Amino acid sequence: MVAGQGPFVVRFGWGGEDLAALAPVSDLVVIVDVLRFTTAVSVAVGCGASVLPYRWRDATAARFAARRGAILAGPRDDPGTPWSLSPTDLAHIPAGTRLVLPSPNGATLSAAASDHGATLVAGCPRNATAVGGLVAREVAAGRSIAVIAAGERWPDASGTSHAGPLRPAVEDLLGAGAVIARAAEAGALARSELSPEARAARAAFDAAAPVLRDELRGCASGRELLALGWDDDVAAAAQLDADTAVPILRDGAFVALDEAA
């Protein structure tokens, strides 16, 4: 299938549509949802917590968390909820915490990706070097990689749910490009190993890297967070290579790669 970007070993796509095309023909899938799911996962896993992705606004989430001996994340502005999607707040999560973290894009894609049987990793600018290094090692071992930018969703026809068509989100393009760029550098990957789609994502990141925080603050998702007073989360997402752990999904939870071995 042409959409599978088959001649290349490092591929790039958007959302559930490209995930469905690329995951079945890839050994490793990197999900990128910079504002804020995979950034939150990177921070929490770096602190020694484990993160269980879950579908957004699913009434069964609390029951799922109770069965797994985990805490269910809630809205950041809810004083009764200890943890949320905020990477700023998760910087203080205690090691050993098990956190169920729903999100409309990254968590939902993570659940879908796990159904395809590929190894799943959460990537973002904060862990780009760590995840890129893993990607380079996988390529050297003869395996293929799909880097999936989550993007956002437009409202559906009713206007009540963000379940409509995909809206590409620049922050996820840049996050995916960061992982691809670091992988190419770590593995001295040839141009012919990266699909044109992956090379385009890398080029976007290379251009934005010197002003990454400004780009994240200025994009649509960044402005939405700024309007809520959460510039600290945007700043956290822009901290390139701040985290050294690779969050990998094992038994339904993102944990540090070393712990999963």
C-alpha cells in the first residue's frame, strides 16, 4: 500500500488515519501529542511514575483506574483532583504513582496503536534525543518506524464534540520532526531511509528549533493554553531534551524503557 510509505524505514503521518495505515507495517510507533499528552507522559515517567492512557470523556475511566490501582487524572482547575494533563504539575508526581491519563488525541491514539501489536513510545521535544536514540537503534537492527503526529479534531456536525475531521497541529509536526531529527543524527541515517513525509517534518523542526517556545506559544493550541493562563505548560513542552527516559507502553502503561526491559 502506497500510504504505508513502504520503501522507507522511518515514516511520518497524522492521526488515526495514518496510524491505521502505518502501524500494521511498522515495528515501532512513536505517538506525538505535544500540547499536552505525550509531554505529560514524558514528565511523569521521568519522575518514576507510570501512565495508563485512556479514552477521553469515557464514563468507565474511574472504574478502570480503581481496577488498576491507579489515580484518575482530572481537569487542572479542579482542586479535588491531584493530577491532570499539566506537565508542570506532573513534575512533582511521586515515583511509583500509577496515573490513568485520558486525553482526546494522544491517549486515544495510544489505545488504538496498542491494538496493532507494534511497540509504542510517547515522543515530544522534551525527550527527542532519548526517543530518537531508540529509533536509531531500531533502524540499525533492521526495524521500521512510524512517527505519528496526533493533531487535533474539528467539531463534528453537531458542533458538540471534537470528533470531526483531523486538524493538523503545528506543535505535533514540530515534535515529530524533533524525534526524527535526533534519530537521523544519532544513527547517521541516510536521506533514503527517511520518507519524504518524515524529511518534511524534520525540516520544519530544524527551522523552528531556535525559537521553539515562541512557535509553540503562537500556534493555535498554544494560544488556547495561554488564554487559560497555562503558559507554564507551553514552556514545559518547549524544553528540548529536558527528559532522558523513553516512555514505552508495557501492559497498558507507559513506563521508562529501562524499567520495562
